[in-house]
Amino acid sequence: MPAQPALACEDRAGEYGEGKKGKWGFGCVLTGADLPPFRVGLSLQDIPVLAQGKVRFVGEKVAAVATEDLDAAEEALSLIEVDYEELPAVFDPRKAIGPGAPLVHEELPSYKGFHRPPEMIPNVFAIQNWSAGDLSSGFEEADIVLEHTFCTQMTHQAYLEPHAAVVTLDGSDRIGVWASCKAPFRLKDQLAKQLNLSKDHIRVHIVAVGGDFGGKGSLMDIPICYQLAKATRRPVKMVMTYAEELTAGDPRHPSLVRLKSGVKKDGTLVAREAEVIFNSGAYAAFKPGEIPNLGGATHATGVYRIPNYAIRSYGVYTNSVPCGYYRAPGQPQVVFAVESHTDLIAKELGMDPLGLRLKNLLRDGDKLPGGRGVEKVRCRETLAAAVKKIGWGKTKAAQGIGRGIGVSFRHVGGSGEANAEVSVSPDGQVTILTAVPDTGTGTHTLLRQIAAEVLTIRPGDVWAKIGDTETFENDAAPGGSKITSMSGQAVLEAAKEMRERLRSTAASLLGCNASDVKLEKGRFLTAGGAKKALSFVEIARRAAEENGDLRVRKTFQMKSRSPVAAFVAQIAEVEVDRETGFLRVKRIVTAHDVGTVINPLTHQGQIEGGVIQGLGYATMEEVVTEGGKVVTVNLGDYRIPCIQDLPSLQTVLVEDPVGPGPFAAKQIGENGIVATAAAIANALDDAVGVRVSDLPLTAEKIYFALESSRPTA
């Protein structure tokens, strides 16, 4: 509920106002009134460090306490009194953009990072449009026009480690930061620009991040930590509880997706109009794009050739929890709508959903919304692999069992640069230096494998050394499935140059040209193998004697997205109890269009982890709010899949040695989650003939849909 707060704290001015020794130990209390009137954000700077004059959602931070132990901090917090003057609120994004809606941000046009949309609509901070062809002519050409609206819920990333940060200031006001943040270089830039600090005085130390899924890229509580450290001149540590994560984190956006499609009687799609509304909550600060909306809206045409389309996407403020990025931002919402809509079109035409899809799939050279072309399109082969594995079209074992399809694709996200260094010691020890955090995906293991492959040694013989923001000028952050394609390429290039240096040394010892030396299993030998082989250690020692430090540093620049996408086809098999509405997912087959798989174990982990998150998104997960207040404040109420919820997970890899990563690897991190909900919703309809158009697909919703479909007496 938005409100204007007035705060009071016992003994605040006398004991804690300037960071003094009080009855709870050394500490201080800060409110928005103690801080300069600035706002922070990854792109649009719209969120104050602590609320100033207005609280826009239940869970917004209004005061911060620092003491020497947790019990003292909690006691001090209990003495803070806040008097709120209740203001009009809006929680439904449709109402938020309507006439007379209360404004969540009256000062929006004055915010740094704000890009004025094509038209100013109340509570809309971003509008994006994509179009092609002639929409009116397309609908005139169509034999049938169908329109459906779909709704998705707010979900949390449910990572094991909550947001945490430590901030220190030394005697020269140099700032040290240790934080569960996947983007240390961006964090450093943001702190410098938005808190008016010198970049040279900020050092962000890279730590392992206990799960990310897109949610660990924001500033979160780090600016509060800094202000408390500045006030107390002491190191300050902040760790969010899970209740705080669920009420004030940066979850996946709820959405409303309206699709209107024109189709010919033979199933050819000729026109589509799409309206996508993302409910951003009270702030847009957690989204890093120049226009802080979600790119998933571009998937409103799906994997299909539609010559005439118009897509409009809105980022909308409401008085709800601020939302941010979560694995494939915006895409699961839109793909759920698109693939559900596709099945409804097939039903209207009396076509097999598979046949409708096959008729309209993308081909090489087709252009996507935004004008980007696609090459090496493998959606047909990927879908065929899933269909074969599940046995599509075969008789089902019993009534109440259904199968449903979901198809999608992902590109490597974004652009930027990645850095890596490969060094070899005189005793042959190979070390890679990187400044990329590992968010639990095995990033550092993968980078070691790439170096080992080039140098033909065992991955266990390569060490990984993790730098910080003083190691390189800049570096990419995990996200957008780009670490393999960026950091991996930097390691690949550095390792290749190191190999050539060592090959040159070996050539001088073997008495031949460098081009005649090959490296196999860590040994240097002539191409003909006529002379004795020299070990990796021998060559490393001699190269160090001749050239000194053996060290190669490389920067890889990704200036634009590769036109090669990675496709995924999922088919779910479900069983539905017609009496209770209970849905059990029995099996999910996932076919992935992959290039070279560098690490099969972590690659499969990404696939299955994504599918399981998609299962939760489809059937159970939801951050539930009542009057703007989150009521699912623990992992008992906010339910995620456990082992007993898991169906049989079957994976088919459709290999194709074309990809943007090292050794023609393709991205995998976000692919597994995007189509799962659609496949399950379509399987539900196939099983019992009812369509549930809003997630999650709970037994209650299914039961009432079944009741509504039963003939009346």
C-alpha cells in the first residue's frame, strides 16, 4: 500500500545518529531523511536507497540499523515507529494504465535513465514496438481470426543463498565490496556513478554466488551497506532473510499477453497482433537494458513464419514488489501464451497441433522481430526428435492422459567484452585468470576444460585463479547464456596463443619449423614423429628461460548477437483426475539443438534444472499478494518442486557443429525453462479438453474449468 511515512526511533539522535556507542553496542540508524535525495537503478534510476517521502510497496525499506550483533539490531529495529498516511494504490496493470489511476511515480520524466516512450500513458515507463508487413491486409487475407488472452504470475528465483553483502571503508575512503552479485564490474560502475564516488576508490571482490537465475545482478542492499559503513566507519554486513527475499527481492514479472492471429483454412499463419503487459511493480531499477523492459516480448511470433505482425510491449508500474530478471526474462510468459494460442488455433481448424507447427516453422534467412535474421535453423529437426522420443500419435495408456508441445529458441544475450589470461609456470603449471563469478553453473570448470583442450592436457592440470575488479578494466557478467560464448572465447584465444609460443620453443629444440610441430597429450613432437617427443614441462621450462614470464591476456569483444540460435522442443505427458482437478506430470521429453557439448555433466544439469523450474512455474509457484502484501513469505508457503514432484525427464540432443561458442558450442542456460509451461498446459487440454489460460495450473483452477465444461442439467 503506498504511503507517506513518518519515522521516530527511541534515542536515535542521541545514540545512533552519528555512529556512536549506544546501549546496544556501536552502531547507527539511517532513514531516507539522512541520505541525499538520489535514486539508483541499473538503467532507469527510480528507486531510493531508503524511502524518501513515499513508500510505494509493502516491503520497501524505510530505515536501516547497524549494530555489533544481530540480536541488538533486531531489538533496535523493534523500537522504530513508522506512522503511515495511506494513499490510493493500484495493483492491476490494466487499471494502472487506465484513466484516473493513481500515479506510482509522479516525477518519472525527471528520473535519470528515463527514455520517453512513443506516447505517455499513466504508469507506463517503457513501450516497445516491433512490426513487419501490413497487419490489416494480413487479417483481410485470413479465413479465421482468433483472439486469446493469457495471464502469468509473479515467481521468485528461489536460489539457495539470499542476497548478502559486506562493505568496508579504509582510512583513505577506499571501498571494498564482497557481495552475492554476479556482475561485479557493473556493480562498481553503478556505485561510482550513482553514489558520486571515484571508481578508483572502489574494489569489488568476486565471490561464489549461491544461485542466480537472473536475480543477482542488481544493487539490492549494497548502497544501504555503504551508507551504514560510511556512518559508522566500520565494516557492515547485510544478509536478507528469505521473508525479505520474497517481499522485496526482484522476482519474475507477472504478465498479461493478448494474441490475435489470422490464419488460412490450411493452417498458414498470415497475421498476428500481440499486446504484452509486464507488471514491473513499484520500480524498474532492477532491469539493466537501455529501455528497461523485457526482450521476451519479441517472442510473440514464436518459432513461426508470420509475414504480417505488430507487437507492442509495455512496462507498467504498480504498487507491488519490484520485478527484475529471471532466467530468459519475459520469454516463459510470452511462450506460454504463444504455444497455448497455437494449440487453440489447431483445435479451431481441426488440425493436429504438430501439423500446424510443422507447416509454419521458421526457415534459414527468416527475420525475427527487430529485423535480426536467423541462420542454421534447426527447429524442425529438434521438434522431430522430441516427437519420436515421446511417441506422438500413439495410443495413450488410459483416459485422462494427454500430451502437449512447446517449442522455442534462445540467442546468446547481449554484447560486451570478456577477458582472460592464461599463464604457464616453469614447472608446467597452467593457470587461467578470470574475473567471472561462478553462480553454481560450473563456469570455472568449463573455462579450465577449454584451456586444457587447446593445450592437450588434463583439465585437472589447469588451475583457475579468480580476480576482482582491479584485475581487468571490464568483464562480462553471467546472464543471457553468454559466458561460454564470451569468457570461453577469451580463454580459447589466450590458450591458442600460448600454444603457439610453446610450439615455437619446441621447434627450436627439435630443429624444425614451428608449423611442423604438433602438440598431442601434452607432448611436442614433429609432424612425422621422427624425432623424440618433448614433454610439456620441458618446453615450459625452456620457454621461461628464454622469454621470462609466460603469460597471455586476451579480450573477446561480442559486438552483436550471432544469427545462430539454439532451438528447444518439449513435449509433456500428464494425467488429470477429472473429479478433483489434480494434475500429475508423468513425463517431459526435451529435445535441444546443441553444438559441441564441452561439459556433458553441467550441460545436462542446465537442461534438467531449467525443466524443473519450468515445472514449478507451470504447476505450483506463485508469489501471492493480498492488497499488495506478500503472504507467501517462506518456502513452505512459496512452494517449489521437490523430488517427489518430478516426472520422468528425458533429454534428446540434436547435435549440429555450428554455434557461437568455443568449438561451435551453443548456449544452454536458459533454453530448458521457456517452453515447459506451454507444453504442460497443452497436455492438460489434450487430456480433459479444458483450457486454463492463467498460471499456475492448480487443481482448483482445473477443477472449476472442468465444472464449467460439464453440461448443465
